[in-house]
Amino acid sequence: MADERIYLVTYDISDQKRWRRVFRIMKGYGRWLQLSVFQCRLTTRRRADLSARLEKEIHHRDDHVLIVDVGPAEKVELKVESLGKSFESVKRQAIII
């Protein structure tokens, strides 16, 4: 899709139960890269849906979510340096929900 963008989403959730709920939400929107880091390829609508779901789940005083807009999905060429375990970039694929 022409309007998809790449986002990196990281989060620091202070409660383990909330962390698991946020993790489950994120699995529906992107690919898990590390403990609390996801790479997402989202349209404007899906990006808004993700934010709304996270807003309802987190405690604003205790938790922190960062959503980094990397750029247009078709034009972004991620350059990642990986130390330790190998890193495989996310490839575009259809997801059936």
C-alpha cells in the first residue's frame, strides 16, 4: 500500500500483567524484534488504532511507549547494526486476521 509507513515501537511497562497485554496487542500490529521492541508497517488508520488500544491499556503515570516514525514503507531502507544474535529485517507479507 502506498500510505504504509514503518514504525519502531518500544515500551517500558511497570506491571508484568500490563506488559503481557501490551505485548499481545503489539503482536497484532508488527514483528517482535526484542524484549519490548516491535517493527510495524502500518497505514494511517492502523497506526491510529494501535495508539488508541495502547492508550487504553497503559497507566500514563507509570508506563512509557515510544512510537518512532521511520518513514514511508516503500522508500525506507533500514540499515541495522546487530551485535550478538543475528538480525533479519522484516519482509512485506500479507497478514490474515
